Amino acid sequence: MIKRISKGKIINPAFFVFCEGETEEAYVKYLRSTYRLPIEIKSKIAGNDITSRYINDFKKQNFNLRDDKTFLVYDWDVAAMKQRLLGIKDAYLLYSNPCFELWYLLHFQNQTANLTSEECVSKLKNYNNSYKKGALDEKLKSKLADNKGKAISIAKRLAEFCNPSTTVYKLVEELEEIKKQKN
């Protein structure tokens, strides 16, 4: 009789993502399907409801490990929300200034000048005229996949918390690292 030896299965960390809207939720769902990793999404959290306690209570309801990571994905345009988010120490803050669509826009172009949320969405529509908040069509998904490295490079050169800036790339880098470890 041959004895089986366990290969020592590695359990991937779970990613808990708290976000404020449909656009962020759609993108995180896209990442979950692309990377095929355990990503739990809790969206549409009102500003006053997101706290360390709220996050910990949510995570207690789910099986979690020491290596699990928590991310907050929010726009950086509400002054009162900024202080609340910065006060949550047990999570990685992923913000976009002026709005989440900036992250998408960086897959198409370098953006260094200040812009409003409306201008950002308008510029994005110049590249993808069918763009709608909260939805990812196949054209946009393809561009997100093809130009991920370009967008990360541009985002890293932008000054933190300034307009324009985004740190969404940090989640993508985390997922890429896990994917590398699996291969």
C-alpha cells in the first residue's frame, strides 16, 4: 500500500472590501472573477456607519484568518468622511480623488491636471461612450486587463491625496502577488 503525503495546501488570505458605491462594487466583483480569490464585498456603507467596530463585527460573521486583509474603497471628495476613514487603523485605505472613475481613466491616459468628478466621467466616456456608473462592459474590462501595468505606473507617480490621485492599484498589486505565489 502506498502512503499519500499531503502537499500542504496553502489557504489564500481572504480580502474584505468595504466600499461606498456601485462603481466600486462592480470593479471589485470584476477583480474577484479575474483573480478567482476569496473577496468579500460590503458596499454602500453610509459615511457614519463605517468604523473599526463595524468592520470587525462583519468579519466575525465570516471565517477569517490572520493573513486576511481589509480594504476601504472610497472617493476622497467628502471632507467629513476623510477623517473617519483615516481613523480606521486596521484596514488599507484605497481612495480616489476626485472619484473612482479616475482609476479607470488611468488605463486610457495619463491624468495630471485637477478635474471634477463630472470631468473625469466625461473623459472616460470619450474612450468608452457606453460607460455607465456601476457597470463594466466587455470593452472596459478588456482595457482594464490590457493596461493594468500602465495605470499602476501612472497612479504611483501621482501625489497622495491630491487631485488627481488614486491608490486602488494597491489592491491590484496584492492580488497579483497572491497569483504569483500560486503559480
